Amino acid sequence: MAVKEENKEKGIISAINGPVIKGKNMTTFKMREMVTVGEQRLIGEVIVLEGDVGTIQVYEETEGLKTGEEITPTGRPLSLKLGPGMLKNMFDGIQRPLEKIQEISPIFIPEGIGLLSIDDKKLWPAVMTVKPGDLLLAGSIFGTVEETQVIQNRLLVPPNVSGTVIDVVPDGSYTIEDVLVTIRDAKNELHELKMAHEWPVRTPRPNAYRRETLVPLITGQRVIDIFFPIAKGGTAAIPGGFGTGKTMTQHQLAKWSDADIIVYIGCGERGNEMTEVIEDFPKLIDPRSGKSIMERTVLIANTSNMPVAAREASIYTGVTIAEYYRDMGYAVAMMADSTSRWAEALREISGRLEEMPAEEGYPAYLPSRIAEFYERAGSIETLGGDDGSITIIGAVSPAGGDFSEPVTENTKRFVNVFLALDKSLAYARHYPAINWLESYSGYIKILSDWYEDNVAEDCISLRNKMLELMYEENKLQEMVMLVGEDVLPDDQRWVLEIAKIIKVGYLQQNAYNKDDTYVPLEKQYAMLKAIEYLYDRGREGLKLGVPTSRLKNIDIFSQFIKMKYTIPNDDLSGIDKLKDEIDQYFDVLFKKYEN
Amino acid sequence: MKKEYLQIDKVVGPLIQISDVDDVFYGEVVDIVEISTGNIKKGKVIKIEEKNVIIQVFQNTADLAAGNSIIKFTGQAFNLPMSLDLQGRIFNGIGEPIDNGSDIFSLVEANINGRPINPMSREYPRNFIQTGISSIDTLATLIRGQKLPIFSGNGLPHNELAAQIVRQARLGDNVDEEFGVVFAAIGVKHDDEKFFRKSFDEANVMDRVVMFVNYADDPIAERITTPRCALTAAEYLAFEKHMHILVVMTDITSYCEALREISSAREEVPSRKGYPGYMYSDLASLYERAGMLKDQVGSITFLPILTMPNDDITHPIPDLTGYITEGQIVLGRDLFQRSIYPPVAILPSLSRLMKDGVGEGFTRGDHAEVANQLFASYSKVQEVRDLSQIIGEEDLSSTDKKYMAFGRAFEAKFLNQGFDESRNIIQSLDLGWKLLALLPLTELDRLSPENIDKYFPKEA
């Protein structure tokens, strides 16, 4: 399929340097305009204009390009076609469906295939919700399409048009290119509304206003939901060296988060990981809808060997798609794995432009680009008056695992949740390897009401108490490294014992176990409450002079460590039984010391 | 007829610049003919700016002078002829035979840069490859279609380990599925290349090996093409001829050094330690060529070897590699100095694809748990060792003393094995259980009661 090209003056290629080319005779071109380059019609975007010389980043391999070939303008910025057909689909960095590319070239991704987008032949059964005479505001809904088994696509009036309906088609099956509604705006101009409309990727879609984020994104992961919760509409970063499980954690969030829509961006990562997602996700059942989680997922893949300029664009493609579903009134969660590859793509392009580098070769505008990206998250009221939100969770791959490098540092400034992955935990196969000392969540305060109302009155104070215990354990461990555990007084040894249960029995979560991979909040709370109970009862014993060695009943301890497997997610009676066992054992034990 | 050019404006290291050039394309291959001798050097266009062209020359640029050579643009991208006859042959880094054999003639030509595999076309790798080495099979399992680098240091026995894997690994399940080896030596010592050639001979696989060799004293620009030639051959054999190919490549560090040298000659803005900012993408364009395709026989399993400068795993070369590859096998100097072979430092080692390629139906049901427990216990051994450094082993608690004993036995019996010793996965797992039995049962929190019942060694 050819890209619509403008009948304007064409540019002439004058220089080629990897994915960056320069052209002459480009005075009529606009900044950020999409262009096609050379005989192969490679897709590119104007990134610098200077006199009649324009610089273009090319989204495809440039080998074979010659100077003197033409640069053709398209008259519009790099845009996406937003409409039904994106869910359950996988796209490259500029929204070309990989399945369609596969039809053109079965194994490898060739260049010069033009701009493909969502299927424009497929018929979607549409239900129209407006009638002639209705006033349609920008961003309001004029009809619905069942896009997948669980998600209804609410057909949106594009954010930049409004008017009175003068014509509506009857309910029925239409393609995304059929005109469904015609409206007349205030200037008496006619606009045709279709299922799909285009939107430039680098322009945030407008909304009515921003709200406070008051509801957590429930992920089913204990260390996140209880200790470092992420708010719906919030931002989080997951930094970690290689092998610490960033992708694994992102996959778990994509699988189990209670968002309506998931947009997953594989940005400069491994091809096999995307293949794994395509193979695994359709088989996994969403605990809420009872349907495959793929029904609510959009995948974007720019693997590490795909062209670097498209990597830079993939992040914006993802967030624009997220905004589109947000504007229908959905809670969207977006995972970007990894934002460091995006930053490196910026650096590579910047280097080819011979810009003055700032830290570690990154361009000076890195922090502002990171900020712009994360600021597209948020909980909002849509133009149509619904509630929508985008939660952004970005993985960061710091060079050498060192969190003081520019991408991690700057990301930290603009996100509210920081889930630091730790190499030594990963080495000990403690997964998820989220370090509880370095991580933080800025949402504890604003979410505490929600937790009190929906989980338990003391949920947040319990969390604080247990986190404090883990801090104390850390200090004690330093001491143990110097003098050995045997020398510590009993109350401190008791802290170490309980901390071990929290680490092994609570913080470690097994993504491959069918029960443990996703744990409902009630069980998360109950498990921690039980650990607290054991801790408190033990302290009673310590006051009576019971030594830690007697308090540590092997059988009870091993039940605690295995309770994540042995107590079913839907039947928590086992936890009460466990408390009874503690009482029985301790009551007898304490009697001996009471006199 | 394409124009020929006589005037070289500038020679910087492996790069030459010529001016007033028309009608060349980015990536075009260039022949540089020395007028007096007729010697031909090859180069490639790496930058075009107006009528000025920068060419990267793959051979030594030492004799080049302003007017002593003719530069001919070939109108071709860097293509290599592909044929089954590649097997058993030895080529240099730009794909020319160096074994006195004939040139390869074939109608099939492939661009050495390859193209990215569409993730939709990939098959997720799940088939276990038994290498016969306990530490790798049990704890960092190699999967067919995986890219698993060996992170080594200077002087460590990475070559021996790679040779042992080539000798002991059987890649095809069925007898009628063919396997082959593609070996790329990038900037290696002549000795190392001899060692590999000898071990391929001994393993009786020489007629199935395609070798691409760039010696340490060969020009560095050729190091950029060596791995690409090798992977192009591997792709042809795996995806066109449906063979299971093991690609062994050494030493990625030399490759990255060459990349840095050329980048600096191009006056590019450096990022960490002077390496170019695009090194991640560049390495990815090599590593990502491993894999398997849906619905067809054939695979590329990729074992690159790199020596970590100063044994530093955070150095950009191992660091960027680790972010792209599916795990890593790390060799430890400390183990090596205690004469443990192969000195696999298991804690930083990892196979990302292992989770889906082990267990019932692949290896044995208890594999994942045993591996997990060995990792956790051996990680605890490190803590106990640190402690014993301070308070002395005598003063350790009785449990900690058992950890010390476990640690020693694990290194001596499990990690350590002969260069010619091949243990199958069942032997390795049973050995793991035997060693775990040295620890109190209460410490074995990663093992399920069912597996303990089934596999825990009964008291003698």
C-alpha cells in the first residue's frame, strides 16, 4: 500500500549517515512531517530544517539509498490510524501490523513495504447511538463496536471536530473507512466521521481535566500491591541490571493488572520475548473477565535489531494508542520495556546529528523528553465526560546496573513509584527481585483511604510495621556479618526469623505457580496479618523469657513459608487454622515460663 | 559502466575519503586496486555527504596513497555466495577462502547484514540441549535456538569449555535432522584458532564446520564483517537448508574494540568508555540473528565468547551483551585458581529460556526445584563464607558448618568435571540431590514435599 503523497515539490537526498539522511530543496517541508525517501519509499520523519536543507530520520534500513534520489512529502506528521482492530494485534514501532508484514515477507522484515496499518477491509458490526439533529462534541461517542470479547470500542468523534449530526447510517457492518456519521460544524463545514481517525503520535490527545489518582492498580503481586502500590493513572519505573527480571516483572504486570486495556511495548528488547508474549498471552485467562488476556492487549514490538529510529517512535506510538482507549473511558496500563533503549535511540540519532552531548553522550534534552513521556500518564475526565486513566510502567536498563546513570536518574525525577531490582536478590533467585530498602511508592498517602475502605482498616499501618521490621533486619544483618547470629539477643534474633518468613514466604512470589502467580488482595493482606500475629505472639514469649530457639517451631515456620502454595486463593480458612496452631503451641510453651 | 576514481583525499586508520563521486549507494562495496601490483582491497561506503564519500577498507590501508590506486564502485551490496559447499571450508573475515580451496560459486547470494526476523515468524525455543556439563545443564540450561554467551576473562579456559560443548552437545533430536557448526574467530591468536581446529578434528565434525577467521594481526575493519559473514552462513544453513547450527564466536571483545576504533576514526561522539552510542544496536544486529522459525526444521544456537576486560562484568561489552542475550555463563577466576574446571560461577550465570525448556517432558520433573535450591543454598554458602572469614569456621553455628561442607562438596563434585567427562542430565540432577542432602531438610525451602519424597537420597 502506498503512502498518500502530497503533490508538492520534492527534496533531493544529499547525505546519508545510517538512519539519518539529509536532503536539499526542502523549503516547503514542515518540521516533523512524514516523508518517503528514495526509490524504495522508505518512511521517514523530518527532524531538523535549516534553510533549504532538511534532516530526516528514516524508520527503515537505509542500505541501498543513493544521493540524488527523491524525498517526497506527505503533508502530515507521523500519525497513527486509531480504530477497532488494534487489540489482540502486534505492531512494529510505527503501527505496522507484523502479521501483515509476514504476509508480504514470511521470515524477515524487508524495507520499502510502505505504511501499513490496521485492517481496512474487515467488517465490524456497529451500533449507532446518535440521530440526526444531535449535537456531537469533540471526543464524544457516536456508536459502539464489539472489538473483542471483552472490550467495546466506543467510536469517538476526533478531538478536533464537533457539530450537529445531519446524517447517520443504520446499525450494521462497516469497515473502518466507511462514513458512518456526517456532521456540520459551527462554520457550516461538513465532517465525515468514520470508525477510525488519524492522530499525530507526538501530540498528546486532549482531555477535559486531570483528576487526582485515588485507586490502586491491583497487580496481584504482593510486594507491589501491599508494599509499593501503583495508582491507576500513576507512573512507575522498574530499573535493574540485566538478569534481574525486568521483563519478567513487566510480563507479570501485563498479565494480571486490573486495567481494562494493556498496551505492551517491547522497545529494543529481544525478539524471543515478544514471541513468548504472542504464544503465552492467548492461553492465560484474565481472572476478572474469564477470557483470554490477549482480548484486552495491544502489543508493539521494535526488537533490538529493528531500525533504531522506529524505536524512538515506538514509545509515542504506544502512548498514543493508550490515550485513544483512555478517551473511551477505559483504565489503560502501559508497559514500556525498556525506556533505556528508547533513550539510547535518542542518543544515537543525536550523535548522528552531531549535537553537543551532555552526560554520557546523551543529548541535553533527555530529561525533558522523559518528562513529556511520563506526563502523558494520568487519571482524567475525557472530553466526552467519562473517567479514563493511563498508568505508565517503564523498565529502565541502567548501564552496568548502576542507578546513578542519566536515564535512571532522570526517570526517578518524574515517576512516583520506584521498584528497584537488585542483582544480589536475583543471584539468590529471590523473585521478583524488588529491593524493599531502595524501592518506594509516592502513592501510599493518597491511596491509604482506599486500602482502609476496601482491604482492612489497618492495612497501611500493617504494611508500615512490617517494612520497618525489614529495615531493622537489614541493620541487624550488618551486625551478623561481623559477629555471627549467635551473639545477638533473643528479641533481635526473633526479628531475623520473622524477616526470613517475610522474605521467603511473602516477598518471593512464584510466577510459574498457578496460584501464586496472581494473588487477590484479601489473601495478600491475610498472609501478612498472619505473619504479624506470629511476630507479636513471639514477642509476648520473649517478655516471659522464652528463647527464640524455642519460639521457632519448625513445623509452624515451614507452614508459613509454604502458605502461598498450600492456602488456596479463594479459601483463606487455612490462615485461621494456622493462627490456631500458633496459639496452641505458644499457649503450652508460655505456661512453662509463666511461673 | 561505473566511474572509477583515482584521487584519495584522506586516509584515517581504516577509513578513506574520496570526493566528487556520483551515483553510489549507502553500503555499496568498493574495490580498491593498487595500480602497480594489481592487488585488490575491498571496502564499503559508510557515509555519503554531498559528493564526498567515506569508505571503510577491510584490509590494511598502509600502502594507500593519494594517487596509487583506482577506486571502483561495484554497484553491489556486501553479498556472499551461499552453498552447502561452505561446510568444511575456511574463510577470512570478508568471506574469501584461505584454505587454498576453490572459490564458492552459487546462484544464491545473501547480504551479510541480514534483516531482522519478524517476531511473528519466530518459534519460542523450548528444546533442551544436553551439553554433558553438570553446571550448565542443571543451572544454566542451553536451549536450542538460544543465544547464550560465555563471559570469561583473559587466561580462563573458555576455549576449552566451548570446544567441550561442541564435542558433547547433540543438537538434532532425530537422526535425520542434520547439525553443523559455524565458527567465527574475531581477532584471535593463531594458537586459539589452531586449538579450535584441532578440537573440531577430534570431535569429528570438521566436515560440518564453516570457519571464518580474522587473526589478531589482521586488519580491524575486517572484524566488523567476520561475525556477519558467519551468521549469514548460519542463517542459510539453518533456515534454507534446515540444519541445526551451533555458532561459536570468539572474541566479541575484539569485535567491540574494532567498533570503537572505527568510531573514533569517524570522529563520532563516544558514550561509555569511548565505545560508540550505537554499540547496543550493533551487537543486537548480531545476537538477534539466533533463533528458530515457526513450522520449520532448523535453528541457530549462538555461543559467543567474550573476555571481560579486567574481569569486570559491568564493562560495556559484557553489560550490553547481557541485555541482549538470553542469559550468560560466567567463568570465575577464583574457581579457576582453585583448579576447578569448568570454572562456572553459577550465581551470576543464568539461562533465561530455561524456565520453559526444563522439567517434565524435557528433562525431569524436579529440575526447576533442584536448580532453584542449588542456587539459593550456594548463595547462602557465600554469606556463610564471608562470616567465617571474620569469626573463623570453628565458631559458626552447626547449620552454617553444614553449609561450608556443602559449598566445598558442590564445587569439588558438581562444578568440577573432566574435559572429557560427559554427564547426562539425570546423573547431574541425582548428584544435585546427593549434595543437597548434606544440608538439614529445614533449609531446603525450595523443594516440594512430593519431590523430596521421590528423590531425596534415603539414609544409607
